[in-house]
Amino acid sequence: MHEIERIKESVARGKISPVYLWYGEDRFLIQEALRVLKSFYFMTDPSGSGIELVSAKELSPASIVERANTMSFFANRLVVVDEVTYFQDGQTADLEAFVDYFSNPNPSTCLLFLAESVHRGRKFYKALDRAGEILEFCPPKRPQEWLDWVQSELKARGKSMDKQAATQFIERAGHRAGVLSQELDKIVIFTGDRQKITAEDINSITTRTVEASIFDLLDAVAGRISAKALQTLHEVLREEHPLKVLALLVRQVRLLLGCNALRQRGGNVTEASSRLGISPYEAQKVWQQSLRLSNEQLSVALFECLNTDLALKTGGGDPGLLLELMIIKFLK
């Protein structure tokens, strides 16, 4: 999240790199940084005529370089190259035009490349790294980082909430920066002039993710709280298709089995994140939940999930009832 602060600092100082590469899977964070960078060019040209967005899939490197070298009536230009595929295997584009440009970039143009992933060993990457600045946009990984991000977003909106409410908000709305930002905007409108946001506000206006509900459902199963488990299932089924609910249950059970297997081999929660391919935040939650469910319970649950999946796909009965029966078997 510090990457956006670096862009803000560059804009405030008026020191924009002639070449940027921004990459990462979190498109929302990249778009937020782009909004900040664009503000620098709007200061001198409110019309935005000095800002140009092009696609790497539609224009050749030579054409993009030509646009970067084009002089503008205004002092500065921003050329944003989206959908960059130059790091993919089998890329046939002639990237030498970029390598030549990087050795002597147009000082009045900022050439910005946007990519989902990169390959640090490629000549294009190394040449760009020497000429400009490369930033990776990653969402928060640890619980405290998510809390800090939410508090920062609240401060920018003139609002606040205590740590307990912020934790509840994150667990309810999920761990995608774009979704959380939209949910915060909804809360801001809902609370009006009131500065303090409460847990009641969060429950009233935010949309609970199905993943959070699945986690609660299995928590209720672990605690043998049948009424809570069935209530949560019915709430989820009002919003999601039974097959999706089942798929998420299967995923969660497999993650829990994976945590138990790692623990038996002497592994820890940090290893769970990388081995299971989930975020550190989710790993901590799943790791704690796995302490309450034995391998025997989880194996039975997985077996029942597979039986229910077969019944759903072969017309074996009402989908909602089949899932309800499955949860009842979990609770035994």
C-alpha cells in the first residue's frame, strides 16, 4: 500500500519518473495510483489532453515509442500502456524500440506500463529498471496491515471506527481493496454527518461475503451449534446458487485438512499461506479453525460434500434440502 504514498510524494514534489512499470493483481490499487498520477497533469491541463491511454495488444512498441516522443502544447504528457503482455512466454513483439527509448527517454513524457505480472529476468524489465521506477501493487497481507489500510481510508473520508468495528468490517466485507472501498463509501452515505461508525452501521449496510458466511457455518459445525449452522446456510442460499455454496464448502474443508496435515508435520501458519496458496490473513483464520476440527470430522465432511455434489448434478432432490441434510450429517 506504500506505493500509492510514493506516487503522492512524487506528485507533490513535481518529480515524475520518465518511465514507470506498475504491476500486481490488485487492479483497484493500480487505478487509485493512476488517479493520483493523473492529478499532476490535470494541474497544468484541466482538459486532460496531455494524457493518453493505449493498449499494448493494439499498438506495436515502435508506435508507442513514437507517441512517447510526440511533443505537446502543454509542458508534460502521460502515456499509459495498458494490457502489457511483454513478459509472457512466446512474446513476439519487437521490444528493442523500448530498450532504445529507455536509454534516452523524452523528459517531457511519462511512459507508464501497467501489467498483472512481470519476469525480472527479461531484457525489457532490466532496461526499464535502469531508466525508471518499478512498483508492485500488493494488497495488505497481515491483519494489522488491513486494519491500518481501513483506518487510512476512513481518515480520507472524514470518518472513524474503533479497532473492533474495523475488524468486524473486514471479516464481513472480505479482503479485496476495491470491494472494501465501495463498502466504505456506502457506510459514509449511510451515516451522514456522524463521524463515528459503529458495529450496528456495519451490520445494517455492508454486504457480507459468501466466504465469510461459509467460515461462520463451519464454525457453528465445529461448536455443534445446529441452529446457527442451519440459519447461516439458509442465509447464504438466499444469495448464492447451491453449487457455488457447495464448492466453497469443499474448498474450505480441503484447506482445513491441509492445515491439519501441515501441523502434524511440524509446519506453521506462515507455511500454510504459501503451501495452500492463500493470503496470510486467510491462513491465520483457517489455521485457528482447523484446531477445532479433527481429520476424521473433515474427512467425513468431504465425503458428504462429494455425495451431495453428485445428488445435485443428477437431480437427486431439492438443492436446499440436500445441503441442509449434508450440514445435519456434519453436526453428528
